[in-house]
Amino acid sequence: MSKVFATYYARLFPAAFHKGVGRIAYHFSGFPGWEGWLVYSELEPCRAPSDYSSRVSLHNLGESGTASKVARVARAGSFLAFLLKQARGIDLLNLYDLRPETYLAAFLYRVLNPTGTSFIKLDMDQRAVDMLLADEKTPQQRINEWLLPRCRVDFVTVETRQIEVQVRDWFELRGIPVHRVPIGFTYSGPFDIERTMGQKERLIVSVGRLGTRQKHNELLVDAICQLPAEVVTGWQVVFIGPGASQFAAWVAERTAQHPHAGAVIEVIDAIRDREELYDWYRRARVFCLTSRWESFCTVLAEALYFGCYLISTRVGAAADLTADGADGRLVEVEDGAALAQALGEVMTASPETLEAAALRCHERVKREFDWERICRELLAAAGQPSSARPWHATACALHGSSR
């Protein structure tokens, strides 16, 4: 009988099948003697890709509803009812976030399956870390702190080295081990990095939810406006993501007094086809991220795998993926002047200089952020054997990637 790895996610969205939420269960299904389950409530209608649903056992608990407390209680009740029926058949349970309903689920799982292993994937950004470590706490936060060590979860995971260093002592003081389990990216289609590097264009891409406070895309637009025309002419800056029409209107207004910037900026709506999105990464010489916060940021691993040079605010996995900026350019959050300087220097640098750094990042993604390696390390952290030989690489038709 196969062992079961199960992820529970309370508010699933369509892109989650391609992110850490969905990919861990997908890759566990490739280990001999294991099967992966994805248990979820839907934030919006979610149709899994055919190759995903053929490999992963999907358990839809219904619509997740709003973010209200009533809806949270309803979602928690649905999952607890699921555990009452299925907990004994789950060998490794992946929960999300430090919430009372998470602790209750972990405790119930342990009662029903004393030999099983559970962990909480924290998915923490710097804001959450600051809240966790703050001296002054709300009554709800103090209740959470009291509940956590009593829920009998086996360990927690974080996505980046920076977060691991900051929170390890806090959790271990409460008897809970911390493991770094990054988000991965595995591409199984044909890909020649040397050929791709030789075909790079003078193109900068930025991918994400356009116009949101988190992604702070305005910072890149303002930085392009600051640069002289002779630097930006001949380049193209492309924003890709949901919210394109509203953001494009803002860009047009912002660049009205900077026609040299407006001439090189293009805004494109979200691309659902993964290969079409990857083609943009193949073409782009530079990927730029301007977020105010991230826990990992999956698109960074994707873009760097396809040979992009990274310019990013110091958030998420940017430091881990670039050897703390040695193979890219990192600037502080909201530092528009530093971003403009980095862009100007990169846009006028020799292609060979950027290519050398991008190749090192590509190899780092292949070596350290491969999904199979990550899942095996997760099994080791859980004290579970992963069995002998992994499934053949050609069996994976889709490419991995967080939440």
C-alpha cells in the first residue's frame, strides 16, 4: 500500500497548481511507494491541468467563501470532517500558516494518527517575521503562541535563509524544529541554455499582479523615467500580469512627461499558458522585481532558470538565488534611486558580463531548487524514506514552481 503525502490549502486559486501549494504533492506522486493528495477549498473555480489531475488525488471541500471569521470557521469545519475520515491514511500532512484552525487540525491529526507526521509551511515574509518577534502582542497573538507548542506539530518550514536565521531560535525555544524548504522549479521540456543566452534581447520583464501595493510596479516605471533617453532607447520594458488595463492607464499618465520612457514600456495581461510565459523569460535579458514583500516569489526561480539576469528589491528568495547579490543586483525596498542606478548600469553593461552571472544563477536553480531534491530533503526532515529510484524525468510534462 502506498504512503500518502497530503497538502491542505484553505483558499486555492488556479495558479496554485503551478506553485509550491500544488507542486509538492505532484512530485511526491513521482516517488515509488508514495501518492500525493491536494485537499482544498476553492477561492475561485479551479480546474487542474490534465497531467496534474492524472497524478494527484484531488479532494475539493467546496467554495472557500470570504475572508470573514464565519467563512474561516466553515472551512476549518470542512477540513476537520475530512480528517476524521482520512487522517489514518495520511502519512505526511502539510498544513499552512500559524492560525488556531491549523493548530486544531494538527492536534486532531496526531490524535487520530499517532504515527503520522505533520508540518506547517509558514510561507512567511518579513512583515510576518516582524509580527512574530515583536515584544508587544495582541491577545490573539498571545493565544496563538500558547497554542502552537501544544498542537503537536512535528516541525515547521520556511522558504529562505534570511527567514530561517530570524525565526529558528523562536521556534526551537518552543520545542519546534525549523527546516528551510524553498520553492522549486523543474522544467522537463527541451531547453538549451547556451543557445538561449545567444538569443537574448534587450528586454526587461516584470511579472506579477500589476498595480498592487505588494508588487510596487510603479517603482520600475519611475526608475525608467529617471534614466536618460540614450540609456533606455533600444530596450523594451514589459509588465505581464492581471490588472493590466488599469496599470497601463497609470503608466500612460506617468510617462506623459517622459516620452522616452513611455516609448519602451509595454503592459500585457496575465498569460495563462505556461510555455508562452516561459518564452518571455527566454527572450528577456533582465528580470526585474520591485516588491515590498515576498515569502519566496516563484517567478524569480522561473526567470533565472531561463537565463535572465536579476535586478530585485531585497525580498523573498532574491538573495538565495543570486548568492546575496553577487550574481545579480539587489536594492533595498522602495529605494527608487538605487533601482534607477542599478538599471542604468545593467542596461549599459556588456552582454557577456550579464550572461556569466545569469549562467551561474541558472546552474544554481538546477542544483539547489530542483523540486525532486527539495521533496527528498522534506522527506529527510520528516524522517520518511523516499524509496529507491525516482520516477523517470520524461514522465513529468509540466514544470514546477509558491504559492
